[in-house]
Amino acid sequence: MNRLLKIEFSKLLSYRTFWILIGIYFVVMGITTMSGMEFLKWLAEKGAQFGEVNIMKVPLYHFPDIWQNLTYVAQYFRLLLGIFVIISITNEFSYKTIRQNVIDGLSRADFIASKVLIILGISIVSTVFVFLIGILMGSIYSPESEMRFMFKHIDFIPAFFLATFNYLLLVMVIALIVKRAGLSIVIVLVYPAIEFMIEVILPGPLEFLTNYLPYHALSNLIDVPFGRYIFLEIRDSVAFSDIALNLLYIPILIWAGYQTIAKKNLS
Amino acid sequence: METVLSTHQLSKQYGRLKAVDKLDLSVPKGSVFGILGPNGSGKTTTLGMLLDVIQPTGGSYDWFGKPGSKEQRKKIGAILETPIFYPYLSAVKNLEVVALIKEVSKDRIPQVIEQVGLSERQHDKYRTYSLGMKQRLSIASALLCDPEVMILDEPTNGLDPQGIADIRQLIINIANEGKTIVLASHLLDEVQKVCTDFAVLKNGTLIYTGKVEDVEKGESKVIVKAEENLENTLANCPLVQGHIPSTNGRFEVTMVTGKTSADLNKYLFDKQVIVSHLETQTKSLEKQFLELLNENK
Ligand SMILES: Nc1ncnc2c1ncn2[C@@H]1O[C@H](COP(=O)(O)OP(=O)(O)OP(=O)(O)O)[C@@H](O)[C@H]1O
Ligand SMILES: [Mg+2]
């Protein structure tokens, strides 16, 4: 395991594109998730109205609301990580290095495992980063009285991890099937639309089935939180069934990825 | 004799095309085994199957008496067709990846880079290399694990004359360490110089396999030239089976079995003929190769 990760690192550490993408991800995600109050201020200046609510009083960064708000917004930046995953996989096909890796003594399963490990690593780092932002912003903005809710709804952090990990696994499978970077990015971008089209096509009583599709499954983990500030009912916790479904998808996606190269010629 | 590699009815079909057809090969330990054949005869496909990058459609193969596995490939140094590396990494960094995959120490990297004469450029990115430099790096990579077996698919492709001579010497040195080398090449002269055994493929089928020394065993030809015309002398010489005039007043002489150019030289000297050119020609692999292909039309 450690060796496979080392192999992956030695492919990446001198690769500028890797650092650029990862760098942009953390900088842009960090800045955006930390400027919620600036955003509210801007809304207020524009004269936006939330009914009776004073916009500047919206407790975006108060414990425990912060966990859902933060993880929900942070999810949007995973496309950058997805592009990195696509490049790291399609490069191996366009440079033919997957072929040389196998000649040198990697099995096809090792190859997939090394990609899964790097995806796991990135998902963990990203989750820790979001967690630290949460602790920081929460501590700055939460009134004393809410500090004791610091770890209430912390379950959104593992949910964020799962959503990121499964998203990147899904991207991996697409990249392994498509094998070309540009086309993979396009398909990753339109893939959610495909799942929603299936939802539209299915007759009403069967529509719930789409919730079991991989993209629906991982998106359902964290519900849109902001409705609660205009007194809409939202689900402010992570559903156990969603966690279970996503856990189930991990082996399915890895297996699907393996099947794309298991019995293929690598030329 | 111990066998390093054997294939049993190994086959690969692409649609209707039989790229490799029921191939039975056996490579003895310590041999330098040449695989010959015209373009598209299935050499690369065969080697690709032995290295698990091409899935056979039939038959099987054994390395050291066991079915192929990744553990075995870690101990094989192989280059297949064109050099393949990460273009954004330097020679050293690329070999570090290989060392990790093969689970060998990185300590040998400077040594193998030195061996192929790439030290000066070792920290430059791979994509800035010339074709010959890329080829040299792939040979360095094949040497990295100090392999028991090397598989070299056209290893001198793109190399300059010095590079070709270097690689030839390298192959000879490695073979002298008792290691086994499987070499696919179009340079028959090259194969004749370094190989002990060879096999010839045509349209995916094995049409010949044998020892290189047997090729050379056949009747020997001697090229001879003197100031005077040798026509009559040769015609009356009991050592000579036949002779045909060649360019520049030379004669191509077929000796009676067991007689050599030295015998001919002595005979002529005794007849007070001073030869100005005397050369023994062993039958070339190239000639045998072309004959084989023609026989199997
Ligand atoms: N991926 C593929 N799809 C279809 N046919 C293929 C494929 N790869 C190889 N072939 C065919 O298989 C045959 C054998 O090819 P191979 O590359 O093994 O030949 P070779 O002996 O290495 O030739 P060369 O001397 O040109 O390197 C050829 O007819 C080739 O066209
Ligand atoms: Mg070839």
C-alpha cells in the first residue's frame, strides 16, 4: 500500500499541473468558504431582503449550522480535484506509461489501487482542510453561548469526505473508460445532467430509483442548507441510508474501474 | 538444459488476423535468443503477451517453469518497441518510478545511467531527449533490476553507430554473466554477432528455430585474389570443389569439406602463387533468413 502510494507520489511530485490544480483548489475553496460574511454584506448592499430577517444576522458561521453550510459550499470545488484525477489517469494512457508500469511489474489491480489510494489521500486532505476552516470560522463567529454546539452535526464532515471520495471514484471510472482528458472532462461535466434526464424520463412512481444512481447518491448526502434562513424546512442531518448507500458504492466503483482494464490489451 | 521461458501453443488473434499462431518456443537458460521475422510477423505481439500487456487468445507461457506473474516481471528487464517514460520527469526521476515498481534499491540508478552514457543529461526532462537518448534510457531502465532475463525489442532502434556498438558490447557482457536475453531485431548481422539461438516467425507462425553456430557450420566459402589469373590453378586444385569468378579479379571458392582457407593458401604458395587477398566467408544468418522466408512462401 505504502509502496503504491510512493509510486504515485514519485509520478506527481515533479508534475507542475498537479501542484497548480491542487493549489487552485485549496486557495479558491478556502477563500470562498471563508468569505461568507463578505458575501452577505454584498447582498445587503445590493438591497436583498430575506423577509423579516436582517441579512447580516444570518448565522452562517455559527456552530452547529456551520458544518452543513460549509461542507455544502465546499463541495462545489471538487471539480478541480476531478480534473486532477482525470489528468492523472488519462496521462497514463496517452503516454502509454500504464503499459510500461505493467511490463515493469505492476499488476492491473495494483494500478487501480494506486489511483484509488491517491484519491483517498486527496479526499482526506480536503476533508481535514474543510474541518479546520470550520473550527476556525466557527470559533471566530459563534457567540459564546453556541460554542458548546461545536461538534453537534459534525457528521457533515464524514459526509463531505464520502461525497468527495465517491465523486472522485466516479470521475476515475469515467476517465478509465474514456481514456482521453478533454472528453473525460466534458463527460464528467454533463454526467449529472444525464442522471437528471433519467429522472425526467422515468414515470413518476419509479422516479425514486434515480436516488440510487451514483451521482444522486453522493449529492443527497448533504442537503442545501440555506432554506432554513427563510424559514423553509430542510434536512439538517446526514441520513444513515445515504451513508450506507455511498459506502456500498465504494467497492462498486473500484470494481468498475478495475473491469475497464482487467482483460484489456495495453497498447 | 534448464529452460527460462517456454510457450505452449501461444496465440493472439485480432479479429480475423492471426498475429501469433500456436507458438511453441523454448528459451534455454544463459542463451541469447534472437527472434527474427519480417514486419508484422508477430514479434512484438509475442513479447507483449510474455509481459502481460497483451492478452493471449490461446495457449500459455511459463517463466522459470511457472505461469507469468507480476513478481516475475519485477525480475525481468524489458523494453518493448518504443521507449515509454513520463515526459515531464528527468531520467533519474523516471528510473525512481521504475525502481519503486520493481522494488529494487535506487542506488543502482547512477550506475545504469552511466552504463548507457546518459550521465550528462540525467537531470533533464525526458521530453527534451533525442530518439537515441530515449532508447538509451529504456535500456538503462531494463538494466536497473540487475535482471536474470532481459527482453529487448529492437534495442538499437534509433541509435548512432557508436550507440549500436555500445549496446552490442553491453549485450555480450550481460550474456557473459550467464544471463538470458531475448532479442527481437531486424539487424541480422547484429543477431549473428551476439545470439546463440534464434527463431524465425512469419505471419505469426514459427518457421524455424535453431542454433546460430549451425548456420555458420555449413560449407565455407573463400574469397581469393592474386596478381595473376587464378582460373587454371583453381580448376586443377584438388582442395577446391568449385569456383566462380567475382568482381575485381577475385574468385569465390567453395572448399572441399574439411579444408580451409589456410589449406588453400599453402597450396597456392607451394605453386608459387602469392595471394593478395584471402578471406573466409561463413554463411550469413541473413542469407539463411531470406532462404527460410522463401521456402515458406
Ligand atoms: N492492436 C492491434 N490491433 C490489430 N492488429 C494488430 C494490433 N497490434 C498488432 N496487430 C497486428 O499483428 C501483427 C503482428 O504485429 P507485431 O507488432 O507483433 O509485428 P512485429 O513482428 O513486431 O513487426 P515489426 O517488425 O514491424 O515490429 C501485424 O499484422 C499487426 O498489424
Ligand atoms: Mg515489433
